[in-house]
Amino acid sequence: MNIVEISKARYTTKHYDKSKIISATELEQLLTVLRNSPSSVNSQPWHFFVVDNEAAREKILPAIADFNRPRVTDSSHTIVFCVKTPLDEAHLQNLLAQEDRDGRFPSADLKEAQDKGRHYFVGLNSTTPEAQFAWESKQAYIALGQLLFAAAAIGIDSTAIEGYDSAKMDEILGLKTQGLRSIAIVTLGYRDPKDGNAHRPKSRLPNEQIFTFL
């Protein structure tokens, strides 16, 4: 499929076939897409918890809204999206060191410019802890979108979930002590043939209502 066909075929899966499991190779592809996702000034403010077994599903289930629980219990994998709180100096220096190891800086001047530029934009969006959290969440949602599209491109169904108790999830996973907060969940797997949402036509506003050419 081309990208337009993928965008038309992708949908929010309501019911999964519990008997079908994502292969290790396909999972690695999806995790690589998450790792390669873009973020402002390469801030990479995220951490992802991968749920791939019954014990882990049962562990997080108390934080999931009742109507979303079957999507967690019946899907192949669940990924909990988290961001760092705070986005501290240790993380910024870790990023810079990794970029250096990866050969991003042909000169010391470029390394210094990257460091200063990143500090500037992080500071600009960190006037309060709430502002920083909102900015980080925007970056993580870029990764979420990348994951949904990538999954559809290799024939894997998905559901983006905000219907969960974030405070409860943070407690279950001990996120506060890790300097993290959860923001969203994505379930991945294969649709149940009887999933009604798979057979309904996609509904989007027409082009003339959402595009303006300047």
C-alpha cells in the first residue's frame, strides 16, 4: 500500500483477536520507529513501557477504564507512553554525549551550538512544571502518531488510549521515583473479524474545510 492507502486503512481497533501475537521481528521494527521518532531539538523526553505478558497486563489493568480493558487484555502488546519529570540537566547532557558518540558534531563549535540551542528551547517551554510537561507531551504524541502509522504499514492494528487513570498508572509502575509521568497508552495486535469499527466508513471533514492555501 502507498501512504494514502495506509491512512485510509488504519482505524481505531475496538476488538482484538487474542490468539494472534505480534512477531519479535515486527515488534522490533515498531520499537525502532519509536526510537527514531522526531522531537523538538532532539529532546527525546520519553520513556516507553512495553507490556507483552499476562502478568504485566494484570498489573496495569486496575489503571485502565472498564470500557478499555478488553483492548489491553486481548491485544498482543500494550505500550505505556511516559515523559520525564523534570527534563533535567542530566538528561540534556546524556543527549549531548550520545549525539557526540553518534558523530553529530564535526566541530566543537557545532556541539556547543547544539547544547545552547537545546537549553534555550527547553528553558522557553519550562516556565512552570506544567508548561514543561505539556511541551514534553507534545513531543511524545509525535512518537505516538509515528507508531500508529508504522503499525498500519506492516498490517498491525492499534488503539490509542487516553481512557485510563494516569495517577493510578504512575503509582503501579512507580513512575514518580523514576522521574516519569504517563501520558497515553497504545495497544497493538490484530483485529477480531467481528470488530464492527473495521467495517464502518472512515469519516473526515472535506478538504475545503481543513486546508487553506496561502
